[in-house]
Amino acid sequence: MKFAHIADVHLGREQFNQPFRYEDYLKAFREAIEKSVKANVDFILIAGDLFHVSRPSPRTIRDAVEVLELPRRKGIPVFAIEGNHDKTIRETSVFDLLEHLGLIYTVGLKREPREGEFQGSKRLSENRYLIWGQVGDLEIHGLRHHTRWQLIRNDGAINVLKALFKGKKGILMLHQAIDYLAKDTPYQDAFDLKLSELPDGFSYYALGHIHVRRIAEPSQTGLSGPLAYPGSLERTEVREASHLIRYSSRDRKPKIMENREGPKGFYIVEDFQPKFVEVDARPFYSVRVEGNSKSELKKKVEEVSSLIPKDAIAVITLEGTVKGGIALAEFNDLLKDSGIRYYTFRSRVVGEAVLSKERLSEEELFTEWERELLMHLRVEPKEFSEGLTEFVSWLMERYEKGTPSNVPVSKKTGATPEMKEEKTAEAREEAPQKARVPEKPPEEKKPAKTGKSGKEEKDHEGKPVPKPKNPGSLDAWLRRGKP
């Protein structure tokens, strides 16, 4: 059994508002599909973010159709899941159009069953079906992108993934950030799942969402198959630059090196062992130039420009302390005749040195409650609106535990009423001093407590406080219509 594993295509993106970048993303996708077809794969997986936006332009849809026609003509099925860029608040998306045209087969939760040569389904509830791909005896399962609080409920008591895919085998396709493989990525502190929360039993975990290449073998994870991220097909941000140039105040000449993350591409997987296949992505240079005067910075920028190929993209960051600061417009003119396809400047230059006597830790800056809240809020606005019901339920549960944001908290210890047994005498003395002065007398603001007597809890305005809904079970979660 041989298949291709592609992820994070982002068709339709015009990075830096440059039309030529649209063609770059399309070219990379076409190359990946052509190489997959040429390799005579049995099927192709697209693990989310085929498109850059959930409502792609007619031109982008047309180009996607033309490329996906290539495997369809050869009888090679393409199985896909929606990533966070593909999905919509409603259940329908452009994936439904592609599926209607016979170009892809989506897997996951649907309201209608799917049966055919390459699909199977199982009824879970009155209006929910689990859909999977089928190639011979191999099953291809998956689920579109979800936020963490949609997948892991009630502080881990309910794990939607493990409940959905209990006893399933074959391939599992997800568009989620797994903590074990998220190190040195934007998802390092904002992961969707912990390694221990993945369902076991699959021969291969086809993942998307993290834009750099990562593989974890069963010997490392304890799972039954390898975890694999192929990364994005094109370079989507500075972290993914193909080359790094560093020119500090201590250097006599600039230092240039290739990014340790390596080239862009996808996997051809045979017997569940992935082999990386490179695609021809545009060169992308991340440049940092440091200087202590405007003239020094300008001189170094001119030196660095000779190291950047003409067809490349360059993001040049200026650093240092310069009296009076700098204006980026002065630097743009330096490279206007360089021939570099696209470049942009960013400034980290300060007008004067700012010295700090001490470095505060995360624990000193934020309480445990604040850190947990920020973790939940670190998602895109669209994702937040989709998971709003779950977030509100989580928030109300936390309030019931007595850790709202307005509870007086010791900045030194982070102690709250929930941690009374851990408070020291010093914390007990300090907390009242740092409490905020209430606008009204405490007795007017203090809400009525709800105890075993069953009395209704009310807020400071006398209105009943709504209780969070208990999801209860996987079936209840499915009935709410969250695909």
C-alpha cells in the first residue's frame, strides 16, 4: 500500500499582497499532485488547509478543480479533511462542491451517510454519521479541525477523539497541533492535543496544521504508528524561511545559513513509512542586521543584499540602538534597484537603551487562572466564535470553583480561594492590600451563594446566573450539531 500525505496547501493566498505569490502556492500544489500521480500511489491524503480562506475566489476554486482532475483521471481517490482555514461556521464548505464533482472524499462527522466504492459510514445518533475512506481493506478515518475545548471536555473526563475512534484501525487524519511535536513552532504553548490524548490503534497518523516537517516514531510515542507532519507546501511565514542571514555588531561580515527545518514538500508513504519528497518552493530569506547608527545599518543592508538571489523573498529586520530612531522609508530606497523579487523591512531599533533591573517570570506576571484563560483565548476570532458555547461552559465551571478574574490574588504567590490550604501567613496578609477597591459596598456586589439548599445563585444586579450545560456524553455532544 502506497499513498501521498499532503497538508497545508493554502491555495489562493497572495502573501504580502503580491499576486505572484498566488502562483507560487498553486505551482507547489500542482507539483505535489503530479509527483504523487507519477509515483503510482493508491490514494492521496490532504490533511487540512487546502485553501487559505473558507470562501475561496472563483479563480482559486477553478485552479483547485483543474489540479484535482489529475488524480481523478487516473482513478486515484483523494481523501481530505477541513483545516481551520477551510471550515465554516455552517456545516457546508467548498469541500462539499469538490466532493459533489467527484474530486475528493471528505471524512469525519456528517449529517448524511456516505456509501460507495471509497467510502463507508456508521450512524452515531439521529442526525450524525461517522464517515471514513475505504481502499481495499484499509480504513481512512479523520476529523476536521476543532478547538481543544471541543475535543477535550470537563478537564479531560470526556475525550471526543478516543470515543469516536475507539477500536478503529488503519489511518487517522487530523488537523491539530500535538504538543509533543509543536516545539519551536507557534503552537508550542497553544497546542490542541496532548500526545496522551490521541487514540491508539492506528498504523499511521496523517497530521496537518504545524507548517514544519515533523515525524515521531512509535518507539518515541508509545502509539501503534508514526505521527507525521509534512509541513506546508510553500513558505507561509518568516519562521519557515529557506535561508537565514545574521549580521550583528560583532561580525565583520554577514553569516548565511540554511534553515534547519529544510526544504518544503510532502510524504510518499509506503508500508506506513513516510519518505519526504521535495517541491520547488520560492527562496525565502530571513535577514537580521544590527547596528548602532543609521549609517552602519545602511552599509550592512547593502552588503547583505548581494547575498540574496533575485527571485527570492526577503524579510529584513533592523536591530540596535540608534539615537532618534530610524525611518524605514530611508531603507526601502536602498534596495529599489537590487532586483530582489520582493523585500520588506521591519524595525526593532530603539531610540535609547531601556534597562531592566530584573526579569519577571510568567508566574509573577500572571496568575494560574490568567494563564489558563489566555491559553483558551489564543485562537483566531473565527475559531473562537465556533467554540463559544464550549468556552462559556468552561468559564462558568471555573467561576463555580471560585477563581474568577476579580478574586483578590496575591501577585507574589498567585494564591486564590481555591488554594486556601497552600496560602502562607505572608500571602494572607498581602492579599487584602492588593485587592481592588469596589465601586459599591461589598455586600451589594457579593453574589448569593448556592449551596445544598438549592437556592438560585444571583449576580450583583440580582439576575439569576445561568448554569453551564453539562455535555454528558459523546452522543449529547453530537446532537448539538457540532461537526
